Amino acid sequence: MDEAQLWEQIEDQGEREPLITRGEARAAVALLQLLGERGGPGADVAAELAAALARRLPVGQDREPSSP
């Protein structure tokens, strides 16, 4: 998938689905930030996606509530 196709996927404002835990989302953001910092193909897409996802994560909640 080239960068144009990646941007197209990111910009698609379809319906959101709850697919991953907050911890998984934080890990994905960290990996995307790392890819963005390393440069190379897709680095700008990775950095932008990391920022967009990080803005949606709750602040000050390091862990998800445990199930009873």
C-alpha cells in the first residue's frame, strides 16, 4: 500500500468500531510514533496517525477498569 492509499484509509470517516483495548491503542500509538521518528516511507503517515489516535485516548487513565 503506498502513502496515498494510506492517507485515503486514514481520512475515511466511516463508522467507528470498538476493536482494541486502551492498552493496545497506547502500544499502537507508541509504535506509530517510533515509525514516524525513524523516517523513511510512510513516516509522515505514521506520525499523523499516531497523533490522531493519541488525541482520542483518555488522559490520566493508565489502565482500563478491571472486570468484576
